[in-house]
Amino acid sequence: MLLGILLEDIEPHVAIKVWLDLIAEMGSFVVVALPAVVMGWIEKRPFGDYGLPRRGAFGKSFWVGMVWGMVAITALVLAIGGVGDFSLGRVVLHGRRILEFAAFWGAFFVVVGFFEEFLLRGYTQFTLTQGIGFWPAALLLSTIFAALHYRNPGETWVGLLAVAAIGLFFCLTLRRTGNLWFAVGFHASWDWGESYLYSVPDSGGMVTGHLMRSSFHGSRWLTGGSVGPEGSVLVFVVIALTWVAFDRVYPKVKYEVRG
């Protein structure tokens, strides 16, 4: 079914770029995972110690994270729409193309979730925690997470602060669930909801084959402007509420770093 994205209603060079982007994200994950595999062998640790244990892979925690991510991005979009600055517009995909692009971008953002979460909250978080403690490491890596978005087109300082805040929330989920499966699911569904379902910019970029012709109108402080919802001041309200809710539902620390 996904091959249809290469064959219909999309210029060949655009289709090739979309697929190459997916391959590049997969390659990026392999590049950051392989050194962790080697270091695990040297340190005599299972790879799962670094946040992605095989037990529980794509299990309950991943899907619960998916639900939380979708609820969070929906709350943000509704908040922006509630102040009159966002309109969904009409659906621009038709027939099986809706499912094809939904599936493609779903797979794409799961890979993005794997890459970004493991890069910044996998082996690096584990190792830095041994040296400086969990939260200092989390703060450092969340700052780096924001810095990696600096060159995104249309990015703003509000958007960068939001990325750092979201990064810290992902660190909280790691600390309370004991692994990255919840964070990967949340990350993937947040990006999918933002980019495909609600069809708005994600950190300054729009994806090919989004579902609707949505539009922002009004203050960029509320809409996020060129950044998208992640550049809206309302994102901090949503992150704060999500943090509080998660803290209540997952009160126990389960992340262990053994020397």
C-alpha cells in the first residue's frame, strides 16, 4: 500500500525525497544504536539498560504513550482554536490516499521517535547519569535537543524553549516508566498528529501529503506562526498540565543506573 505514495498524485522527485528522508532517519537510528551495542558489550550490559529493552517492545507503554501524545497535541490545537486563531479547513486527500499517507507518516514518526529519544535519552542519558546525576544530565541533553532544532526553517526562541521543555518531559517519562517506550510512542503520535492529522507546521516544516488545508490567523504568540503549535505560548500550558497528570499517574521512580 505504501508504494502507492511513489506512484500517484505526487511528483517523482518529491516522492523520492520523502522515501529518502525515511531511510535517512532509519540510518540515523542505526548510527546512534550501534555504538551503544558495542559499549554494552564492553561494559557487559544488555542493550535494554540504555532505555529500549526488548521486553515490552511496542507493548502497553508504547501505545499508552501514543494516546498521551495524541491527547496532548489535540489539546494544544484545540486551545489555539479556542482563541479563534486556528481553522482545520477542508480535507485535501481522498480515498486510499488518506490511509496511505497516514500509514507512511505514522511509520516515519515512529522512526523519528526512536532516533531522537535514543540519541538524547538512551545511552547518553544513562552514561551522564552515572557521572552527574539524572536531572543535571536531563537538563543538559534537553538543551542540546533544543539546539538541534535551531537551524529548522522558521524556528523561534519560543519554539526552542518548547522543545527543551518537551525534552524534559520525556526525561520524566523515562525516569518514571524505566524505559523509553512511552516516550517513543508519545513523540511519534505528537509529531504525527501535528504534521499529518492537523496539518500544521512541525518545528517550522510541513510534510508532503498532509490530511487537511489548515490555517492559522492572528497573533503568532498564540498560533506559533511559522514554527507551528510548538511555537505558541500555549504549548507551555499543555506541557505543564501533561507533566502534572503524568506525575500523578506514574508516581514511582523506576529508572535504574547500575555502576
